Amino acid sequence: MTGYSRTLLITLAALLAGFGGFNFLVDPYGLQGWAIPGVNEQRTRDFEDGRRIQVGHQLGLTEERSVILGSSRVVDGFPRTIQSWPGGLYNAGMRGTNAFELAHAAALAGADPDLRCLVIGLDMWEFAAGEKFKPAFPISRLSDGSRVFSSLRATMAPNTFVRSVQTIADNVTGAGTADPFPDQYPAGRQRDWFTGTPRGHPGAASLRADPARMDLLFGVLQRLADSGVQIVGFLHPVHAYNEEALFAVDRAGDYHAFRAEMAERFAALSGEPVQACAPGGQGVLWDFAGFQAPAVSALPEAGATDPHPTHHEPAHYRPRIGVTLIERILAGDEDGEFGVRLTPASAAATSAAIDQRRAAYLQTEDGELLARLTAQYVSGPAPAPSSWPLTPADLRDVEALLEDMASRQARLSREEAS
């Protein structure tokens, strides 16, 4: 080896070590847990990249004995932890996630013998046949289950360097990150969000739920159930201005068929929980969607600056709704206003009730405006549906994660020890 080649290799190695060392020291995702004043004391970027890196790392390390999974609706609709849930509930929501990533996260969560209950928020979009994962997924622990190697991958990722620089800048300047849902809004901002939502309704015409992804996720959930974990599902309480999308493009039949299938799949989860968190048995499903009370709350006034009482914007509900949802699940009671137990026996009747509530809402002032806006936007051609089928390798990867699933006996042993 020539002197030039040796110098080049040493230089490259030094740069690589410096790059990784900088990311390791700043630790923008909070994987190492230390705080350095003026550097990362205010960890402003740990929820970036869809929270996949942080959530994958934290599964199995949290003190909470239950986990709630789901999309950004879970991220923004619930506190980070919910102590009123028996044993505590850790918010493991990830922005833009889907059934493929949720299956990986559920399998990882199941490796913790202290896990007692898994709560999961769902809607048709989680099962769409589009992309299988977001860019941060391959470098996170969700992909292979290894906390060590995922930490190394995250440390050496260029995007982590960007987050490290942003974290330092935020701590030095005190700027932090902009809260997408602040305590005060410019006048008219929220109403624009609501009335602009029907612009995206044509995209619902291309939504295709993938049976293979349903099978994948519920296969993982059954393995969790076999190991003594109670499975609690719920359908998200989005606002009517969001939920109208499927009805506006003549997909009401698919909407109701999805509800019925979810009811069948949750009812089919067999086993006995080691320690149930909520009434209802091994697999429990609640429906908080379908034009129920929060969904038909009035639109923000044109000059409103205070946050809307129920929703950040039509697709995302506020934590006060998420906490109410949790309270309803724990109580196991239906009050006729918000939340119904969804079972194979109740699916048809509750679907008919949804149609009635929708028809009533469309007769209101806000509903009439929704109908006019929707008619304006859905007249054009629908986008072509996308499809990213699961491969045998995808299934093997999930099966490999399931090999580390804690057994029912391990959970019972922990229960006896505590």
C-alpha cells in the first residue's frame, strides 16, 4: 500500500469516526439518554422521522406494561404515556405508518415479558396497498429487532447528522421546533384546514385495502394473543369533514365491509389474557368513528384563534378525545354518544346507524357546506391506485421477529414475581 493510499484510508476512517462520534454525542433521538446543557438538553428532534427510530428503540425498555400503536392520529391524539391505564400505556404511535410497519412494531413489543395489553388504532388507510414503509424504517429497530445494530445504523445515518445539527441549533438559539398544533392560531387558519380537507377526497377512490397486509398484522396479533397479551383495537374518531371522503366517492359499501371484517378478525383472536386491561375478552374492538358526537362538532369560526375543542384538524383528534376514548374502553360502557363495541353481531346495526347519522349531519349548515365542497372537488378523475405487494422475504422478516416473542409462561412468571 502506498503512502498516499494509507493516508487516504486513515483520513476517511477519521472522518467516519468523527461523523459517528458527533451523532453519538448529540444523540438527537434520545437513544443513549444523556443530556448535555447547550447541546441536547432540550431534545427538540427526538420525535422526527415519524418516531420510528425512537419507538423501535424504546419498545421493551419503558416502564409501562401496555403499548398503543397507530399512525399520527395516535401520536397527536394521546399523551406520551397514560397512567390511568392499568400498568401505564406507552404511546408508540408513528406518523404515516401502515399495517406492515405496525406488524413489526407489534412483534417487537411482544418480546417484552412484561407486556400485558396491546392497543391499536386502525382505519382502512392502514391497510392500503401502497408503500410498505417510510425511509426511517430500514435503519430503525423495527426492521430486524436488533437494538444494537439499529443504534449503529441510526448513528451513522446522514439524516441523523442533520437532526444533530438541528438539535444543537435549537438548544443554542432556544428556538425549538414549531408546534404544528399550537395553543393559538392565526385567525381563519383552522377553518381553512377544515374547509380545505374535501380537496383531497378524490384520493379515497384509489384506496385499496390489501388482504395480505390484514393477514400479516392479524397473524402477529394472534401470536401475541397466544402468549397471553390482550388485544384492544379501536377505529379512529376523525371529523366528518375527513370521514366523508369514502362516502363521497361511492365507497360506503367498502367502508361498512371493512368495519365488518375488523369485527370478525378481532372476535377470532383466541386465547386468554394473562392480565386483561379492559373488559371484553382476548380481542376487543371499539368503534369511535362513523359521524359520532366529536366528528360532527361545529366548524371553527372564521376568526377563531383558540384550538378547536375536538380536533386539531379533520384527520387528527385532540388528546382530550383520546383520553375520553381510553376512559370509555376501560369502563366498557356504551353511552350512545361516543364509542360502540363492534362485534360481528353488532356490525350491521351500527353500520345502519352510521348512515343515519351521516344523513342527519348533511342536513346541517356545516354538512351542507361539506356537500358543496365535496361535489366541487370529486368531479375529476380519481388517481390511479398504487400497489406494493408483500414478498416472501417480508413475511420471513416478521417471522424472525416473532421468534423472540415472550411466552405465556414467561408472562405468568413475571406476574407471580410481582
